[in-house]
Amino acid sequence: MTLDLENLVAIDVHTHAEVSDDGHHSLPDDLMEASAAYFRTDQGRAPSLDVLAAHYRERRMAAVVFTVDTEHETGHPPIPNDDVARAAQRHPDVLIPFASIDPHRGAAGVEEARRLVTDMGVRGFKFHPTIQGFSPDDPMAYPLYDAISELGVPALFHSGQTGIGAGMPGGGGFRMKYSNPMLLDDVAADFPHLQIVIAHPSFPWQDEALAVATHKANVWIDLSGWSPTYFPPQLVRYANTLLKHKVLFGSDYPLITPDRWIRDFDALDIKEDVRPLVLKENAIRLLGLDR
């Protein structure tokens, strides 16, 4: 069974694998607890990949799912990308696998990216510059971007403030400056065939994100991590107009559920002809699901 695009209600382009097949969590306990407090949720919630798949199948939705490789910065081994890919092989009707490779891994990371796409069916890559400890425009990351571009899959970057480390002394040592979406402008210019997704309403840099996405044809925005109730008005305005073909539904599950996101999105002042673009059609084009 594969994705039934016609009968899917929506495609959520931003969900997290929080626990590996053998029970290993994606982050150390102190960071998991801080994230739970930030999102006011029960961090005891770490659904398995099979549970995640069932959650989306019940809602007739598909989900892009990934972990984040933060080992260089945190010393905490990541959830294996292969676990995510194998889950998608078990649930091809609902799961779309992305991988995460820390650019600090260098040439080994580049080779791993190639293997994951060609052998494991990975459809894209997730970066979190703040908790991976790198600036997106650092030339160190360019060989990895070059490989991802050549492989023809997108790269999704966290932007703006993060719940990881929030409220901890020194924010856990993480630097928010690395998640300014303006740092992706150079990347988009230097890799014009690499499809780049700026994740989240980019507080406090929302206007920067909108500027980059309107200027660079290869830059998209996902709407994950916030309830639509709290979207900045300029983000809603651009989603309705200039960026209506480049804005994507994302929840940040399990931190925000698709049920809550969709409920609040339904109350948002979004044009009727734009809603299906945001919920499904734009993701189909970005991910090449109709090819």
C-alpha cells in the first residue's frame, strides 16, 4: 500500500520521532522536560513510530517524520535514521521519512545522506541549527547541501525561538541566532535547485522569513510549532496571497496535535481556495509525490 493522495485529508510536513525502536529518546531527559514545560504538554508522551502512524491513519492524513541529530552539541546519540525509514516501510500509506544528519559529521555524513536516500527511501532532511550548533550559511555544511540537492530531496530548517533549552540556565547553552531565517538566504542563492523549507512562524524574525521566501523561488514555509490562533497577521496575509503556493501544513506532533492545529486553522481567515493548497497540494508538489 502507498499514499492514496486523492483520499488524504492533509499532509503534515512536520512531525517528530521521539523514541527509537529500542526505547532510546531523541533528547536527554533535562531537555525533554524543558520542552514539555515550554509547550505545556506531558513529555511522558513519546509515541512510538507505529503509534504515530496509527494516529495519522485514523485521521486520513500523511505525516513527514524525522528525528534530529544533536550528538555533536549534546553528546546524546540520535534516534537512528534507519528506524524512521523502516517505520515508513511498515506504514507506507501514512509515513514519509526524512532523515537528520549533523553537518559536523563531514564526509561521513555526506555518504550517509546518499545511502539513506538511495537505499532506505528517505525523502528529505531536517536541520535544527540552534541545537546542532551551526550557522546554516557555514561552508562546513555545503558538501551536505550539495549532496541533498543532487539527490533531489528537500531540506527543512528549524527557524526562530525553540522550546529546546527554554527556561534553563543560559537556555541550555543553545544559541538562537543560528535559527534566523535570513541565514538561509545565502544557502538558497548558492543552491538554487535545493528546495528549502523554513519551519515555524519564525519568532522574532517573521518578516525575514517572508522576505526570503518571496525572493527565492526555492524557499517554502511550514506553519508548525504554533497554533494558527497565534499566527502573526503578516504571515496570514502572505499565506493568502504571495506565498499561497509555498506555505505548508505542519503541526510539530506530538508537541501540537494535528487535531488542535486543524481546528484552529479552520477558524483562521484563510481563503477557501488557499486552504487545500496549505493542507495538501503544496506538500504534494514539494515532495514530488505525484511523480
